[in-house]
Amino acid sequence: MLDTLDAVRRRTEALTAPLSPEDCTAQSMDDASPARWHLAHTTWFFETFVLKPHQEGFTPRDPRYEVVFNSYYNGVGEQFPRPLRGTLSRPSVSEIMAWRREVDAGVAALLQRGDPVVERLVRIGLHHEQQHQELVLTDIKHALCTSPLDPVYRSDLALGPAVSGEAGPGRTSGEEIVAIGFDGDGFHFDNERPVHRALLGPHRLAGELVTNAEWIAFIEDGGYGRHELWLSDGWGVCQCWEAPLYWRKVDGVWHTMTLGGLRPVVGREPVTHVSFFEADAYARWAGARLPTEAEWEHAARGAPTDGTFVEDDALHPVGAVSDLHSGCRHLLGEVWEWTTTPYRPYPGYVAPPGAVGEYNGKFMNGQYVLRGGSCATPRDHIRSTYRNFFQPEKRWQFSGVRLARDLT
């Protein structure tokens, strides 16, 4: 646990190391947060849920941080408005880093006592921080990509050619009842349980993610302008879209902004930065549909984590060499895969008590489930039962598409 604590905390700092102090304060939209806020919030989490209740004689570095760096935990108290996080210039990045060191030392000392309650809270905090590591990347990408200067986060990323090879044949399933949800003793979030049964109809899951080349065909066929392909709410928001987020034409050729800078769109790479509405419209155009999360999870049980993850240092879905699993490639890694399943509690779900119980349960409304992790996800953070979720219009995350088809 001590080694893992150090590794996770240092990784967050490594992700922010290429940024200037000005970069760390940038907030380009309400959904995103400044990098310095992520550094501070993940520290506040350990201070609030580990040190405050368990360290004898605990004294916070600054009691006002409890308001400034609280995100949505009403059980803790007041929160500073999310859309205004970019207006805060204090504490400075150097002050936040000093605070991180103090909190890390306190958490390490508590871990040495071997208290299982503390260990459980620290484990939650580490997985929480890994989620924020991904947000550091997606949020700074949005901030940099709003600039007409096309700033580069890192110029040394491993953005080689796509090497995914032939698409898998896909997975064909008949009608069956399957067990869904986390079943084991390892770490998992509360929204992954309880295990329950789900009825699957006859269907076929595509062997590969939808690619940029396939998406360009959708664009060229007028996909963004054909109302019959779109859900009503999606048609209302897509009027200002003509391609995935961060795409633009340069001398008649589609280019995309990556964290390594502007580059031509590579046809064989998985398409990314598309909303649920876009994914659903594309599926309808292709004569298919999006998979349910139960279909996806059943296919992904035991899948290898051999797609592109944050450790591969591409920070972009490049289509890594991937083995077939159940007839499919890239079930884990590359892009978060939209499902057609609304984010709701599993049968029998009960949110844990206290403020930590606000982590997942209260967001089970108005969002859709995504599965599989992305090129910005830590490899040791993902599993086949992991449920991510966003509102259907969001597309600043590394979200993509795998198709499914009914066989009845």
C-alpha cells in the first residue's frame, strides 16, 4: 500500500509536470477543472476522509480548503462553484505541492498501523485519484485545444501509426441469462454490485471499434445533417457539429488536435471524442445499434488489458496490437465505449452511508454507461465490470463506438 500510494501520487504530479503555472489554472468550460484543482482536490480527499477522522490531533493546513477543494460531497459541507474554479489563483501550485507532501506523510504513517479501515479508505482514494489523472489529461486537452495557437502538451508522445491489424470476427451470442456485476474480493466501486442476472437476446458484437475512416464515410454521407438518424435531443445539439471534437480540415484534409499537437486523422485509428448522440446516430446509419452494458460486459469477461492505456505514453487511441478475446479486439483500452444503457443502480443496490456514499449513487440519473477504459486510463485501474458514465452530449472524454446487431 505504501508503494502504491507513492506511485499513484507521483504519477499525478508527472502528468502535470509539462504544464506551466498558467496552464495549471486554465479552465476552458464548466465540465473541466484546472490541473491545479485536480492536484489539490485529490489531496483534500485524503485529508478529509483519511487524516481528519483517523489521525490523532489532526490539524488541517487551511480549514478553508475544505470548501475550495470539495467537489460535490454535500455531507462534508459547502463547495466552491465548479464553473469558477479557474478564477482561483491561490493557493499557488507550489503551495499545493507542499500540502501534498504533508498529507502523503500523514497517510503513510497511518498505513503503517495496519488498520483495515484506513487501508480501505486509502484504496478508495487511490482509485479516485486515478480517475482524476484521466481528467487532468482530458481537461488540459480541452483547454489547449480551445487556443488558436495550437499549443502542444508534449512533443515526445508515442504517436506512431495504427497497428491494430485485421478486425476480429466479432462475438455472436444466442439468447441466454448471464451474471453481471463484480464478483470477487478485489477493489471495485459500489456501483459495480450487486451481482445480478441479465437476459441477453441473440446479438452480434462487432469485433473492432469504429475507425476514423468509417466515421469519415458517415460524414461524407451527410450523417451530421440527416435528422432521421438522430434522437430528438441529439438533433437539437448537433447543429453546430460537423465532425468529432478536435477535428478540423486543413487544406481539405481532416486533422485532429492531440496532446502531441495537430496531426492528420489516421483512418485505421479508433474514432474518439464523440458523444452518445453521435454514436447512436452512427450506429443507426450503419444499420446497427450500440451494445447494452450487459452484452458488453459478458463479452469482455477475462479480456486482456492490451489496448492503449496511459502507461503506453501515446495519450491517443492508436490501435495497439491486441489479441482476440471472444472474437473481439480492444475491449479494454483505446476509447471508452458508449452503451445504450442508462446509468442506473443494479437491482438491490444500496449506496454506502456517509459522504463517501455520495461517490456514485446520486449520479444515477440522466447519463449513459461507458465501458472499457481509454488511452488516458491507468491500466491497473480498469476491469470488465467498471462502469463509467456521462451525459449523452458530452464528448471531451476519450469516448468511442463499438457496434452491435440483433440476430432475431
